[in-house]
Amino acid sequence: IEDLYWEEIMDHYQNPRNFGKMEDVDASYHDYNPVCGDEVEMQAKMENGTVKEAMFTGKGCAISQAAASMLTEEVRGKSSRAVVAMTKDDMLKIVRINPGPVRIKCAMLALRAVQKGIVQHEANKTLEAK
């Protein structure tokens, strides 16, 4: 069964979904893993506290890039609160493999980036409202 999920990881890596830059993004965050050099920038358009659209750019290993691709599909339609509350276990359910203790950071990179982008967006909205 793990082989089947690795095939899905490789498919998302070789044919990433939602790869590219959006115009007029609400939430954006570039993050990288200095240990291995993986990079990802997650972007989201928000509407009424919900992720309307998500895209990413980046470079790195199959796990980091496939996880970003899979995550863009997963967060669409979710509230910003739900995305910020997502955990490592949630991310492992999305990628459906256990990358092991060394590669878990690869799988988590995109989630951390989209969460930081949404938190910054929410903070900026609060400041603008004052």
C-alpha cells in the first residue's frame, strides 16, 4: 500500500497542482528548510475568512513539493482557523506516507508556510481595522 502512496507523491512532484504565482494574493509566506535546502512559497486568496484559492512555488525534494501540491487542494474551502489549527497528523493524513523523523520537516514545510501566511494576513487585517 505504501508503494501506491509513493506513486501519488511522485505524481504530485512531477505534475504539481496549483503551481505558480497568483495576482493579488491575501496571504503569502516563503519558507525554507536550511538543513536540506527545500523551499516553498504558499499563497492564498481569502474570502470571508475562508481559503478561496491556494497556489505554491518552490523547489526541493519530492516530499516537500508533493506535500505543497497536495496541501493546495486540501486547504481550499477551509476556514483560516481550520488551516491554522492543522497538525502534523493532519499533514501525514494528506500525504499518506510516514516520511520518518528526518524527512518529516519536508512534509511539514508547506503547512507551516501557509499557516504563517494566514496568521500574518489575519494580523494585518486586525491592524487595518483599528
